[in-house]
Amino acid sequence: MHDAWLVADIFFEILNHITYYRSTLASLALTCRAFREPALDILWKALFTTKPILHLLRETLTRECGNSDEPSKADIMRVQSAMLKYTSRVHSIHFVPLNDFQPPYLSNIATLFPMLRELEWTMDGLSAASQFPSQVISTLRRLSLRVSSDMTSETTFISSLPDLCPNITVLAMSCHWGPVWDASTDVYTTALKHAFTSAIERWQSLREVRLDLRNLEPRTLQHLAALPSLRVLDLHVPPRSSLNEAFPDLRPRPKPLGLETFHPPLFQGLQRFTMHAGIRTYEGDVDISVHAFLQHLRKLKFSPRCVTLVVTYEEADLPAILEATAGSTNPSELQEFCLHPWVMGDAGPQARFDKIRGMLGWYNLTKVKLGISIAMNDSELGEIAMAWPLLEELHFAVKHAESPLLPTWIGFIDLIRHCRRLESVGLHVDTTLGAEGILEEIDSQGRCKDKELMNSHLNSINFLGSKIQDPDMVARILRALFPALSWRGFFVFSRSPLHFKHIKHLLSLHPQSMELTMEDGNSGERLPSQNVTSTSTRDMTDAL
């Protein structure tokens, strides 16, 4: 055995890289005593299903109690003690309703999982409170609650969650079925709305909140806005949400004369904000108009570093969305802006460059992901490069979208020359124009003579919808400009059929393993990814 395996820090780092290979972790735990405890800690740290616990329960019952149908209290204590050797390692678990997941063996959750920090819980009306009968789980810090059926009988239990889990800092709640989606305002729907509201308002140390609830009272948002600890807010406003009728106005108001009471600014600690709206539901509901979404956005006033908006998109509404974002936030502090249009069909939305020109004043942007095909030329791409010199990620692309106007290699080079921190790029590029000057800077060994053109930070390129006629030339240029690029994550999307000849240009970088994904833009069909291990170009081509 190599001595490096005996160094605890190195061994833990190795284990963290094979977290998803649970069979490998189990094998390591059985290898030797030195590997047993660290491997078991990683193996049991996060459970994505209750099956391992049920399997352990059955084995422990057979070993400790034999075939006894009604074990005694002593047997139950012995079973729980034997299971504790494994369950005490669990930090995160996903509970789902199961008929055989019942007390008395698993009733004392707080004792059985003393190190539990994160709980993802799918609830239904049959097994919600019975799984956690008045247990105080004070160790929980993260709670993800998903209501999947009629929970009207559990409103008291939902409102009491802050008593069971008083130290929650990360909260996610969603409810998509049952009377919560009923258009009528019966007593059950009202009771469920008050239950969610009561629970959320009693947590005072929330740092991250994700809400997808139709019946959410406006005062809940006011409570969240006043929390100084809140850093992340992900808000989904469904089409029939009560918030669409009474979205609270959270903008600062002038103080009346003579009123000296100090009120801290709302959303004073918010760093990341996400709002979903205008999305069509599976029941075929009518979308929220973008204008209603903009009214919601205009009633907010905060200074987050990252804003993500998900909304049905029309080209004419893009300037209005940017205007509302600039009016609701502080653009000088905004570092990340993502706009994800909800696209029902294959064709993605498109826009001209003048529709996003208002963003050029947001000079501290580091990540821009619009998910929109932007028609622009080299000069306009140069404006982007000059306006956002701190860029780390830039994506103006959606699958199957084709811009009528594309920048060439000249604009692409101008971008990477001015934005030296770029790590990820997704653009439409016409690679048939402007390559002559770059090829002159590449020597016979495929290296770029001009060191200022080279970018060692870039690790992802997406030429979605680009015009590519000579893949060999494209691969040669990219290899010279980005010598540290991980070709394992390299994607080429073309509007014309590609050949596999250019693989020989990439083989010398990572010959042991390479993944290449292509798309034929003419047919709209995605060619399957190839995981290939080869030592020669012939073997690589034959495998493809």
C-alpha cells in the first residue's frame, strides 16, 4: 500500500471524489481497519433513499430478535442500539412515505439520528405526523418539505414545525397538489395557507429560503424581507398564486414628519435572488403575463449580487425586464444576472443587440447568462468586452436557436483579449470569417506566439448554433488559444454536419479519456456522447 493512503487528509480527499460510487465506498470499508471508519462516514453521510435503513433494520431484527413477531422493549432498545453504529453517521437523509417505515423501531428519530443536519421530506396525509410524533429534532439546520397530496388534516403539524426544528437556517417548501391548488377558497385551503405562513414567520434565523407555494400570504414576504440573516431567496409565483393579487410593496417609503423610529432596510443582507413567474403549469393554466411579473419586480428594492429571473419571454419585453431589474436593484453592485426564458418548444427566443444595450452600464458583472440568442456583430461584441472586463462567464445561447447575425473570430478574440478572467463562454460564432490573423500566430507545433491571446482560465466553450465548415481549423485555434482547456467538457454545436477528423488535434491533450458531444443543426438531432479510451487516432475514429 502506498504511504499516501495512510495520510488522513489525502485519504479523505480521495473519498470525497468517489462519493457517488457507493459500492466502491462499501468495498473500501471492508478492506481494512484503517479504511473502515472514514469510508463508513462518507458512505452514510447522505442517504438519498430510506432503503439502506430498512435493509439494516431487517438484518438487525433477524440478528437480535430472531423470528419474534412481537419483540419486547428490551429487544427494541437492542435493535436501536445496534443500528446507532451506522445511523449516527447520517447527516442528510431523504424521507419518503413508506408503509413499512413505521414505529416503534424508527420512532425515536432524535435518538436514532443524533447528527442529522439536513432533511428532505416528502409528506402525504397518511404518514406525516406518524413518522415524527412530537419529536424535537434540534440538530436540524436544513429542511426541505414537499407536500405531494391532501395535507389538510396536518395543518397543525405543519405550523408546529418551528417547535420541532427550531434552528433551521435553510428552508425549502413546495406544495403542488391537493386543495392547495384548488381555485376555491374553502376552509381547508385557508387553514393550510395559515399553517405555512405561521411556520415560516416563526423561524428567525433563516439564511436561504426557497418557496413554491400558491397560498402564500403577503406578510410572509414582509417577514422575510426584514430578516437580517437572509442571504438567498428563491421565490416561485405560480399562475394562480394569491401573491398575484396582493404582492407586497417592499420599496422604502419616506418617513412621515416627526417620526424618528428607526427601521432597518429591507433585504439588507440579501445576496442572491431568484424569481420564477409566467410559467405554464401542467394543468394547462393560462400564463401570468410578463407585465404582472414586472409589477412584482418593481415592488422590490434590494442590492443582491446575483439575480436570476425565469419568465415567459417575448422579444419586446426584454428591455422592460432589464429596466425593472435596474430599478429594483443596485446595478453597480450586481455581479451575476441570469434570465432563463421558459421555452415550451424546440426553438429558443431571439433578440437584437440593442435590446440588451441597457445592461452595458452594469460594469461589475462577472456572470451573464441570458439563455437568448443575441444577434450581434464584431463591433457589438467588442462593446460587451469593454463594458464587462470582469466577466467570468458569458452565455448568449439556447439550443436550436440560430441568429441571423453572428460575430466572427475577430470579435471572439477581442472578447478574450479584454476579459482575462473568462472561464466559460457560450456564443454563436461564424468561424468561417476572420481566422487568417489567428492562424498566422500559431506555430508549427500548434502553440500561439502571442501570449496575450492565450487564456489559461477557460474550462468550457459552447459554440451553440455556430457556423462551422472546417472543424480541423476550429480545433487547431481553440487548442492554441486555450492550452489548459479541459476537452472532456468541450462541446461543439454546428448548423452544418461535422466530421470527426478534428479529433486528431485534441488527442494529444488528453488521450486517456475524452468526451465529445456534437449536434447536427440541419436535422436537429443530438449525436450520442462518446466516452473513448484510445492510444491512436485510428482507434478513436473506429470507436466513434
